[in-house]
Amino acid sequence: MKSLVWFRNDLRVDDNPALRAACSKSEEVHGIYIYSEKQLKFHNEANCKVEFIIQNLKSLERTLNKLNIPLTVISSDGFTEDAEKILNLINERSIKEIHWNNQFGTDEESRDIEVENILINNNINFFSYDAQILFPAGTFKTGEGKPYSVFTPFKKRWIDNFNIDLLDIEYNYTPKEKTKISSNINDFKFRFAKDHSVDMSLWPVGEEEALKRLDNYLDKKIFYYSKDRNEPIIDGTSRLSAYLALGIISPKRCILEALKKNNFELDSGEQGVTKWIDELVWREFYKNIMFSFPRVSKGRPFQEYTNKIKWRFDEGEFKAWKSGNTGFPLIDAAMRQLKNEGWMHNRLRMVVAMFFTKNMLHDWRLGEAFFMQNLIDGDFSSNNGGWQWSSSTGTDAAPYFRIFNPLTQSKNFDADGLFIKKYVDELKNIDKKDIHDPSNEIRSNCKYPAKILDLKESRLRAIDAFNEAKN
Ligand SMILES: Cc1cc2nc3c(=O)[nH]c(=O)nc-3n(C[C@H](O)[C@H](O)[C@H](O)COP(=O)(O)OP(=O)(O)OC[C@H]3O[C@@H](n4cnc5c(N)ncnc54)[C@H](O)[C@@H]3O)c2cc1C
């Protein structure tokens, strides 16, 4: 039998349920990937992320080639064309069934329904699998039969239901029968125009590199995660997010290998390991939120009352924030890290997002979009969850009156100013006692900008805006 695997957000061979099912059922297996520049733009995918997708597709093609599985890349104008494109390929090659792994998001879900309908009408069998999270989305419900909207009880249910059999992911692939079809990736016109300044050497391409990164991280750093994860100058987190976001590595592989370092204990033993797994559960939590509350993927807040907030907009402040010139050194260092690396440390994502939505009182949707347009690890559900948490519009959100002070955050988490010095060149020779909030004289000597706003006033303005929306 001939099967087709439709690769989407799962650019890997390891722990890929769709690929595994096709390989175990069929003698001949083909792969397809639908590339749409227009769709990627529409979803605000970062230019660096698109480059990463293309390079990882090339790497996937080489791996699949060893298994005699050709990968065909097809261009499309957007999701609405996918159903026809798939059916055409199935008919051309007399394929009997198609397998894919589920994606999250309302556009993706509507696209899949169109694909399923066309396949049903043409008597083609299709099979879909969950590869992005451990438990199918929507599995857990509260005592009242509602989806969880608070992380801690969700995590408890997740842990209570965890069973090591869920991590039964080992599979020995053997080469399939050779086909007459060859992969087209080397001739495919991606028409990619690079317009980012991210140092791509930080993001080595391919599944093997992702697995190596996991291995290196689990070797030592994970044991210090609880302590090191909050200081941006320390390389204390895994930096696996870009690989998880594109499915170059699977969450099950990450959890399985981490558990091996902790006698398979999920909520006891090594604190670093359990804390790290917690973060992977946050990832699953936000995917569940997107699944159970589709409004959040349509630009709407989780907390409906926050629709009434009167957000400000100031072009100059927006530009200063985006370019890392707000006059708040930690914020500027973080925004420059984003430009240089396509990635930002988690603590700083919270600090800059809170500054944007509270002190600047700008609409969280603008910040959310800017992050997606610049992050190599852009993941709609985690990004949306992070922005809505920081702006107090989301589930489990920070109470609106608890607003991070960026100067205190700077002193607490970058005490010696080393992170600031690394990214804000103008301040690289400034003493640690001055670096968090340089005097006017230092700013003028270093050509470092004045602060765009007053922290105290802007904090009160934000609280007023939330109070007004609430009443
Ligand atoms: C405003 C804001 C926007 C964010 N946008 C994204 C995004 O677009 N893509 C993204 O993957 N993460 C996002 N996050 C979550 C988090 O910042 C990143 O996952 C993390 O910094 C990635 O670095 P790491 O791989 O070294 O993480 P580690 O600390 O090593 O954590 C391991 C993995 O757990 C997951 N994870 C960690 N923290 C979180 C979290 N708070 N929420 C959900 N998953 C988490 C990630 O997949 C990560 O790779 C955002 C957070 C905030 C506050």
C-alpha cells in the first residue's frame, strides 16, 4: 500500500506518530509539505523563523531520503487551497491513505475540516494524531465539567493522569520500498527574502542538533534550572523552544529524557528537573486554552471585561520599545536580544510585555504581533498566553495592580548589569551601581536615550484604566 504523510508542525522523524503509522502500515511512503509565503505572512511568522523552517525542511528531506521516503514541497496561496492540492497529489500518485499530526489554532482547524471533507467525498482514508501535547486537547475538565483556566489545578490533573506508557515512543524505522518519485526540495522556489539580523549560528539546523541540545542540557544545566532560570545572563534554560515550536523535537522526547535523570519521578526528586517539566506543562496548558477557548486565537482577550480598556497609542513610544531605546536599560537590552537572537529570556518577555501593556498602556495585541514577527520560537498559543498573562487580560493572569517595576527587576535579576552591558553597547563601560538607571549626565555622555515615561505616573494610569473597565 502507498501512504502519504502530511508534514506540518512536526519536522522530525523521532516520535512522529503520523510517520510511524504510515511506515508500519505501508510498503511505500511519501511525504508532503505545503509552503505558503502568504499564509506565513498572514500568521505573522518571523522572517528568521521562515528561514529556520526552510533549512529544517531540507534537513528533514535528507533524513527521509535514507528511509526512501521522498518529500514533495508544494506551494500554495494559503490554507484555502490545501484541500485541492492534497487531493491532486493523492490522485496523481494513487495514494491510498494519508496521515497527519494535529495542529492548534482556528484557521488550522477550519483548513483540516475542508481537507477531511474533500477526502471523505473521494473515499480516501485519513488518520490524525496528537504529537504536540501528551493528552489530547480538552481531555481534562473541572468538577463542573468546564475546561481548566487556571494552571495549578490543570497541572495537578496532568500529573495525576500521567502514565509512563504515554512515553512509549521508541520506534525503529527501516527503509521503505524505493519509489520512482524524487524529492523536489532542491529545486523548489521558496522565494525567501532575508530581512532579519538574527545570528542563525545560535540555531543549528535539524533534528539531530535538537536532540544533541536536549542531551547537553540534561547533562548538567537542568539540575540548576530552579536557581538559574531567572537570570538572563546565565545560559540556564534549554533554548529548545524554537525546536519545540516547529516540532523538530517532540515534547514527549523532552519529558522522557528528563525523567530518566530523575528516577522517573514527576513531582519529587531533583527540583531542577521537575521545574523544567512544569514549563513543558505550561506549554500544554496554553494549547488547551487555545483549543477550549477559541476566542483567544481570534484576537480576543480571555477576560472579556478587558475589552473595555482604553489602550493608548503613541507612535514614538512604540518605536522606542521596538528598537530598544526606551531609556530603561533592562527593557532595551531585552528588545535588542530579540533582534539579535530571535529569542528572549522568559523573565524578560514578562518584563517587556508588562512594561508595554501597563506602563505604556499599549494594546497587548500590538506587542503580541511584534513578538511573533521577530521570534524564531514564535508559538501562537504560548505567545498569546504570555502576552495575556502579562497584560492581565488572560487566564491565570497577573492581577492588574501587580506591575513589575523594570528598575527593580533589573537590580534583582541582573544585579551586576552584565546582561545590560552585553546588549546595550552605549552602557558597556558604566558602573553596576549606575547601570540600572543612569543619571542624565551619564545618558548624555553615552548617547543613551532619556526615559520615555515616568514609572510612578504610568503605573497609576494603568490601574485607573483597568478600574474604569471593570466598573
Ligand atoms: C510575553 C511572552 C511571550 C512568549 N512567547 C512565546 C513563544 O512565542 N513561543 C514559546 O515557545 N514560548 C513563548 N513564551 C514562553 C517562554 O518565554 C519561552 O518558552 C522560553 O523563554 C523559551 O526558552 P527555553 O526554550 O530556554 O525554555 P526552558 O526554560 O528551557 O523551558 C523548556 C520549554 O518549556 C516551554 N516553556 C517554557 N516556559 C514557558 C511558558 N511560560 N509558557 C509556555 N511554554 C513555556 C517552552 O517550550 C520551552 O522550550 C512567551 C512568554 C511570554 C511571557
